[in-house]
Amino acid sequence: MSSSPVRTSVENGVATIEMNRPERRNALSPELDAALRDAFATTTHRDDVRAIVLQAAGSTFCAGADLQFLRPTPDPEGIQRHVLDRYAPLVRQIVDARVPVVAALNGSTAGAGLALALACDLRIMADDGVLVAGFSSIGFVPDSGVAYFLVRQLGYARAFEMLALSEPVPAKQCAAWGLVNRVVDAETLHNTAHALATRLAARPTKALGWTKTCLRRAQTDTLEATIEHEALYQSLAVQTNDHAEGVQAFIEKRDASFSGT
């Protein structure tokens, strides 16, 4: 097994970014999160990448921050810099990726690992997996955007309950709450995530990227502003080869063959 903290590969338009610290339950270390930032920076700019799967080696997706790197407890400014310099850029890279990002969640997903999962566009979860905030259990508050994502997906009451009690939320409950898109048998998790990513990679890539942007902005924009942004990106989409192919395929009553251009 490779000793690299992150393993990457590209096949059929799908990039796989795999966290590879199974002996530490893929807890985020300086080396791991730096390697993740590098991996996203590289893959999202490759023309042959049209979807990304974020997954993890071993039995756990991500246990959050590796607390051995927070001992002794850093000073207040140090902990701010820890979040702002290391985790925030990574979360932004996932959110701003020009292609869909699918998270394959196995085992436990906790703390800053939960932020990474929630930043992805789609989440596929193993049936024996759990999501757990974890922050309050060590006297911390949510960071890395967890509060942002949870309150929008769950509403205030459920988000507060999940953060305050820090109880593991099992896969079935995650699906019922809309925190994950699908729950699958643990043995088929990675295959299912890759199959979904392959389907996304065959879609009109630029249009999907702009769709992501519209949805993200619509979470805070007014209706009027949302309509204006949709019109702007529609003016860009109409110039793509995929739009022309989609219309022609519709006229000819056949399946479209999108090139991502």
C-alpha cells in the first residue's frame, strides 16, 4: 500500500481522491490536508476530469482533526490560523470545484471530516456508517463551515441538537434528514459512488458547474438576484458545444453524447 497520505487516479473522466491514513482513521494531519489541497488543485484543472469521488482507505472516512497536532493546546490565534489556513481553503476548493464532487462515506465521519463531506455535492453513505459532529465533546464549537452547511440542510433545531449532543447519527437517519443522498451496502459503497460519478461525468460538465454556482448563491440571494444569475449563466451555457449537442439529440430523438465543452 502506498505511504502517500492521498492517492489519486483518473479513469473515464472520474478522478478519485482517496485519503490514505487508515492507521489514524484518516484524521486530518498537516500532511494529509496539504495533500488534499494539492490533489483538488490538480484534478479540478484537468480537462479530462469531469467528476470527482472523495473516498477514504480503511474503515473510517475521516475522524476529524488529528488531536495529536493540537497538543499542547494552541494559543487562541494559533487555533484560528489552524482553521483558516488549513481547513477553510480545502472546503472552498470542494465547494468551488468546477465539476461535481461525490463523497463516499464509510464508517465514521466526524468533526472537520464532516465539513469535507458536507462540502461535497452528493454523499453516498455505507449502511453501517455514522455522522458525528464531535466538537462539543472536546469543548469546541463547529468549524470549517459545519454550522453553515448543517443549519441550511437541517434547520436550526436539528442542527443544534446534532452539534450540542454530539451523538452519532446513523445512516438511515442521515438519509431521512437529507444529509446524504443514498445509503448503500458497505461492500458496494465505492462502486456505487464511482458509478454515480461516471454518470455525472457523462453529463454537460460546464452546465453542471454553473448549476452548482447558481444553487450555492441561491442559498443567500434574493429571488431577483437568483433569476439574474441564472440568466447570466444561461447566456454562457447557450454558447457551449454540449448545448448544441443536447438540442440536436432532442430533435433527432436520440441520447445526447456530451463532450464537456
